[in-house]
Amino acid sequence: MTEPAVPRRDHIYMVLWGLVLLSLVLPENLPALAVWGRHTLFVPLAVIALALGLLRMEGCSLHVWSSRLGGVYLVAGLAFVWIVVAAWMHRGAVPPVAWGLVAADAVRVAFVGAGLESLRRLEDPVPRIMALFVPLVVLFVAIPALLQLAAFGATARRVVSLHVAFTRVFTGIGDPNFTSIVLVAALGGALGLGLTLRHPGLRWLASLGAAVLVAALARTVSLGGLAGFLALLLILVVGIRGLGFEPRVRRHILTVLVLLVVLAGVLSGGFFWTRIRSEWARMVTTPMDFGDYRGALLVGGVRMLLAHPWAGVGPGRVAAEMHRFIPRDVRLVHTRLTCHDFLVGLGDESGFGPMLAVAGLLAMLGVGYLRRILPLLRRSGERHDPWGMVMAAILGATVLQALALPAQRDPFLWFVVILAAADLVTPTSGSRSPVR
């Protein structure tokens, strides 16, 4: 049974999604946004709800239950019910369960659902949204981070590693590791725009934006950001046929990617190499079997999950319980006691149910992109799908970074998931001309 035709109001969605993205990239320490809480997740939810409301007022049937997305909604709903039940089971625990986190999870589930429904109505959602997202990240994250403008919440901190002092940029979005998630996602979008925009001047402007994003990423000195950056470029190189078959296009793409790697190496001033040496030295000299504190926290998180597989320990209680599960020979001082893996972190708080639901969703997206791009790589000819390759690379790089961070509530992780899902279920995706 086919779904009824849904009238499109692209101008409404583009304006309102611009507000969504602006609310995400603005630093959280701006006084005007303090009322919305950390990461301003309520702002995009309110904007998307407004978009759906406007369509309804115009007499458009919303058709909220989409057959293409029915499984996603069902899994998300069951996962949220599981979270609420698990939190209720721990309601008498000391320290108490953070019900504010449960409310944030409710907002997140609604954000994903409303975001999918609104983007599903937008033709070619990835290029259109990236045309908004990339300039906003460049203006409100990358440039302020490089200039260390206090007005935008950017600060810098001195870090000493292997007796070498260097500066890491901290922005209002969070610590450098979380900032790197935003920068890598925007970098992928900038590369996609540089490949598909029709106007030469706009393509050069997108390339300039990519350079600024790489410069800001280098100054975060985030190892997770470095891993995401390299994963993004590696996926694009492997899938270079999907980006364009002409030899000229391939040479252009490879040249740009090599220049970005060189730029990152030069602008980091060798600090990435210093950090890698420092982390390796700490792992070698640490008198335990699990390496440095990240390994110890990951082991503790896995042990916590196995000890509380059905209901977890409750939202917000992982730090209070972690000392029971980390290896005994580890002494963690001035370290945030949280698992450095967002999937295990989900399981620690609420059990296997939500963790497996999110893992299944990510697996569905991964399989969807493999089915979409593998035929392009196996065949010769003129067929190509640059945005399919770019979005697959962004999704892979973002998930890789999130697997090394407590990023289960990071809005940009879920933004990438929403965009990837909407891209896969949009009938016109990849079949129309790119952004003009």
C-alpha cells in the first residue's frame, strides 16, 4: 500500500531547519539560551514541532506514521519505555536517579521522530541541510575557536604532555573531543558541497570552509577528532568511484584530501604526535593490564553492564557506581567516572534494551548505505552518488568518535543519525541535481 502524497513546503522547512541548526551550534553559555538547558535540545524540538504545526494549519495531512520509518519509531518508543521503567525501578537509589536526564531522553526521542518526519518531506535533505549547517559551524564554532573569542564562549587551556606545553581550544559546545564531532561532520558536508555545487565560486567557498574547519580541528588536539578525520577521508578514498568516475574528478578529490591532511599536520604543530606519544607512554608505564584510564573506565563500564543487564544502574548514577567496577589497581584522580563509549554508557544507565535498540538503528543505517553505494563501486560507467558517499563517511566518522566518548546525549550525534535516516528514506535522494 502506497503512502498518500505529502505536499511539500520546502521554504518552510529550510527556514525552520536553519533555526534548528543555529540553536545547535550556538554555545550553550549564551544567557539567552540558558533557559533551555545544556545542549539546547529543547530549541530544535520546539522548532520542528512548529514546522509540523504550520503544515497542519495549511491543511496538509501530516501522515506521521510512515511505513518507511515505522520500524524506527517502534524501536525508539520501546527503548524510551525501557528507560522510564528502568529509572522507576531505581527511584529510591542513593544518589537518586536524575529524572532530568529521563526528560532529556524523551525530548531526544521526539526530536528524532519529528526530525525524520520533517526532513522526509524535504527534497534532497542532505545537500540542502548541509548548505545551512556548514556555514553555521564555520561562523559559530570554527572561526571563534581559532580566534579564541570570549564573546562566543571560546577559551583556551594550557596542557602539558611529555614536558611539552601546548594550547587546546575549548568552546561553548563542550570539551575539544565533543567539538571535534561537530567539526568533522561539517567537514564532510563542506567536501560534499565543494564537489556538487554548480557555481565555481561557491565550490571554492566550500573548499575554504573545509580548510577553516580542519584548522579548528587541528587546534582541538583531540585524538578522537583525529580518528574521525582520518576515517572520513579513508571512506571517501575507498568510495572515490561513488564520488565521480571521471579521472579529472578523481584527481581533484585526491588532491583536496591530501592537502587537508597536510594542512592538519602543519597547523597542529606536531601536537597530535606529542599526544599520541604521551598516551602510548602512559599506557606502557601504567602498572595494570588495561592500559590508561580510558581502558579502565571501559572495563568498568562493561562490568557494570554485565552486573545490571536489565535495568542498568539508573540515569545519572554511573559515576557513583563506577568505583565498584573499575580494576582495583587503578587510581583515577580528577577523572570523570563515566564510560568512554556511548553504547556501553546507554547500557550502564538503562540496561541492554536501549543499547541494543540504538546499535540496531546504527546497523540499519550502515546496511542501508552499503546497499546504496556498493553497486556504484562495482560497476563502471557514469553513475555516481556523491552525497551518498559523503553521508556514509560522515556517519562512520561520527559513530567512531562517539564510540570513544560518553556521547549518548550529544545532539550532533543524533543530528547525524536523523540526517542519515532521512537521506536513506527520501525517494528523491541522489536522483536530483545537487544544490544549485
